[in-house]
Amino acid sequence: MNGLQAAGSQVAFDEASLLAPDYSYVSREVFNSEALYRLEQQRIFERNWLYVAHESQLGKPGDFVASYMGEVPVIVAKGSDGKVAVSVNSCPHRGLRVCRVDQGNAARFICPYHTWAFKPTGELVGIPQAQKLGESVDRERLSLKRVPRVASVFGLIFASLDPDIEPLDTYLGDQKFYMEAFFDRFPGGLEVVGPPHKWQIKCNWKLPVENMLGDIGHAAFLHGSLVPPDSPSNVEIEQHGITVVPSPGHAAAIRYLPSDSSPAERGAHNPSAPPELIEYMVEVERTVAERLSPEQARIKGMALGIYPNLSLLWGQFTLRVSHPRAPGLIEYWSWWLTPVEAPDHIRQMLRTGYTVGFGPAGIIEQEDSYAWSQQFLGSDIRYLNDRPYYYGLGMGEESPHPELPGVSGRCYNEHYARSFYQRWRADMFNGAQS
Amino acid sequence: MTAMSAKTADSELISRIEQFYYREARLLDERRFQQWFALVDESIEYSIPTRYVPQPDFQKQDTEEFLSVDSELERAQGGRGAPLRHDGYLETFARTIRPFKRNAWAESPPPRTRRFIANVEVEPLAGGEYRAYSNFQMFYSHNGAENVTYTGSRRDILKDGEGQLRICRREVIIDWDIISGPTMALIF
Ligand code: FES
Ligand SMILES: [Fe+2]
């Protein structure tokens, strides 16, 4: 539909001017427009599966974490029945947040204003004033609004505000092959440690997402002070790095090593890591082919992206969500993941690998967040609305991978981003009820 | 919080440690990171716990424990915790050397910083070591109009050796739960 009217706004979008038909150009307005941002909240964040928590954070009944689905605050909690429920964190009486902390274990949440009480899973327990008036209330209606769909895969809990969304399994499709290659790689599985590291970045929410979907080529440039272009790790990326798109919006950025590569080559993610850590990683690699598959064993991953806003940095063991706050503002949440069975000294080394480079105190990610916020400033130059961003690198080079699921492009091919914007356009403008 | 040690510092010692902190702040503000690094002991443990809002323990109501700052800090706990940062000597070195590269893009051109150190308290420990508490305020200006103030406290262990104080331990307690400045990859 052309000239689509964004809900609640006077701005009419000419869809054709936002994105080139082959996605080789993306308008600056895609990042800075307030009206598009508002529309994204409805058409993307209310209609997709969103990551809300990790199962390892909810061990026993009453355990909860506060999270967000787009801008919507939610509580993810384990009920007395052992099931995970997600409900919207806003009191049905006058709207206050009933859960006012980040995580923990609770029997009840008490709303501050008139002290209505709720179970962590959202059910209304009591209204003190109604008791005094001797009135009965519609408990169902006055409970926290339940998020209609919740499902887990590989320990990751997803939820959707759309009751009619396709099953999570179908939604992820072949992306599960790449997820499995990481999340099931370590015998005993992975756990999230501690509360997330949260920071505000003055950028559009799509930039970090795009970066971790497949911008594997930027390391030697943006991070050239730490990963020089001629360093062995960058040479390996240029030689074996590919981005694979199993379906538009999801992608995996990996090095697909030759079939005769050794566990030592596959496990050495950071050649300057302590020898004990490299040994540990190599040991894990020895059994991946039997436990998973020979193809998954050859994957030396870099990043995964799950549409719309979940990312994983493979070698740095960090999971992250880009929560939208405004066209030029996100709250970025980053968790440290670690193999459950890794001994303590290995966990410490893995954590160093994460925190020195990544998270709010990381010297690598400091450059990413700098680039992302500068991109927003560039997007805000109205005079350049006739000069959309170029996304055409590698156009046409991508093709179905002979051994792996999805369409694959070599390092520097931007097809992963083109297909992200293809999915974005479909969400935003196809079948929209105007 | 622990009670003040029975041992109290004399004013000469306090002043010496304050001078050490002022010098440290000046070196960092003047971007003399390698000179600053010379003040770091090889045994350094430089950490920034993650600050978050935990579910309060209602059993502790009406006691100081109920509002304890420590309960809001996610520390390293061996390998069981997820602080923002937990560096040793090598990692600290990496952070001091990087800004001098022309392609350290986020810091080239560099931010302008101004550190203020206050509320210094000193407790002498055994073996020529001192525990010192201080508050900091760091004004950070970058990219024209990007102006941020970082505030927090520091809990240090300083060691006296050959007439030179060195930092053996520094724990930085930041006042943000959601980091609202461009980066925590700075030296506080
Ligand atoms: S607003 Fe929650 S009880 Fe009144
Ligand atoms: Fe990066």
C-alpha cells in the first residue's frame, strides 16, 4: 500500500521512497522518523516473538524478572505450578507498576497506591477496599493483563503479545539449526549469570540488531585498534566468514571451517586467551560432531540475530536485547552466559573475555555504541533524505548454501541486512489494517 | 558497613593519600594513562559491580541491612557473579594503552574529562597497606554537546612500597542502575 498513513500521525509514508525494491538503499527516515517508530511498536513489537528471559533465571516458584516487550513493561515469573507466565506490569486500578524491582523471588507484588495485591504471575489476590465495602470483584478482569503466548527453546523464553502468532518453532524455522549449534554445544547447557548489564545508547534500536545479524566485516575497521586487518583472526574471518539467512530477519554470522579442520582450530576463538581456556574450548569441540552434527561442528560462530531484537555474541558469551525507547534511544540489555559445567576458573576467564571487550565497560563495544549513535545523528539530517544509505554491497553474490540451511553470502556481503529490511517492510506495510 | 577500625590515620597520612588521589586524577584528566598505570600494583583487582534493584528481604525491615547498598551490587563472587568489569593487571594495561591509537575511534579525538575526588577516609591495615574510601565526580564532555557527569564511590586498598603508594584493589560503586553515560570503559 503506498502513501500509508501512520496511525495517530499526519505523516504519510511513501513506502517506495523508504526502501529500494531490492533493499540496496534504506532511507534515513527508517531510523529517525517518530511516526515510523510509533508504527514499529504496533506492527513489530506487538506482532512478533520477543525474548523475555532465560530459564536459568527462574529456578523455583515465585522467581521473577522484570523485562520489556518493546516499550511494554512485563513481569516474567514462575508460578506455583512450575509454569512461566508473562504479564504486563501495570496495575488495573490506576496503572502503577506493581513490580518495582529488577529480579528476585516474591510471594506477592503490592501496588503502592491502594495496595492491591497480585501473585508474581499476575493474578489478583486482593483488593483491601473492596473487602471493606463488602463487594465482590471480577478477579479475572482485574488481574494483570496476561501476555497471550509464551514458549521456550534452548532455555530461551520468548513471549508474544499477538495471540494468533505462528508457533515459536515455525517462527524460528531453520534458525534453530544455528541456535542449536551454540546453545547445545556445551554439555550441561548454558546459564545466564546475574542481572543484565543495562545501558542507554542514543541510537535507533535496529542498528545493534543489524550489526550482530551479520556485519562481520566491521571488526577490522571500527575495531582496528584491537583487531588489526592483518591479524590472524581477521584473516580467518575474510577467508571463512559467511552470513547465513535461513529466513529474512534471522541470521547467523559464522566462520564455516573446512571439514578437515581440527578441534584446536575450531575452539580457539580468541588466540590470546589463557591456554587453560583454549584447552577447555578445544575439549568441547572434540565431541560436537557426535553430539550435534558434523556441519554444526564446523561452525565457529560469531553472532546470531533473532528477529526482531535479540542478538548473541558467540565467542564472547553474551546475549543482548535492543529495547526501543525513542527513534534515537535504546535501553540495551546484555547478559553474560556461561556453560553450566565450566569450572570456576574457566568461568572467570570467560567473563573477562566478555567484560573487557563488551557490555557497558567494554573497550570494543564502546566503539560500536559510538558508531550507532553517530549513525542516528546522520539519519537526522533532513536535507539528506534524498540520499538513502547504501546497503548494496555484495548484491547478488549470495546463494543457497550447499551444506547449511539458508542463503549464504561471504564476508562483506550485506544481504543479511537487506533481508532484515525486507522482513521489516513486510511487517510494517503488508496486510496492515489501516 | 563495617565499623571504623580502631586504628585511625593521622592527618599526615590522610593528606598523603589525598595528594595521591589528586595526582592520580590529574594524570587521568591530562590523559597520561601510562603514568597513571605506573601507580597500579601488579596484583591489581579493578572491579565495577553491576548495580541493580533486587527484591528487598522483608525479614530485614527496620534494620540497616534492609537498605544495604551491598545488596544492590552484583560482584564477581569467583566465577559466579556478573560485575560490569573485573580486571587484573593485563586488562587494566589494555585499557590504558588503547586510547593512544589513532583508530581507537570512540576516543579519538578524545573526550575531555575532569575528576573531583572527595570524602576521603583512610584506615591503616597491617603490612603497610591502607583501606581508603573516596567519592568521585567525573565530568565527561565529548562530541561537542555530549556532556555527562559520572558519580560514585571507590573502595581501595593501597600499598606503600619504596616511598610510593600503589593501587592494589579498587572497587567502583557507580550510582546508576541503567548506565546513562556513553561508556563505563573509563578509569574512575
Ligand atoms: S493504582 Fe494500583 S492499587 Fe490503585
Ligand atoms: Fe563491533
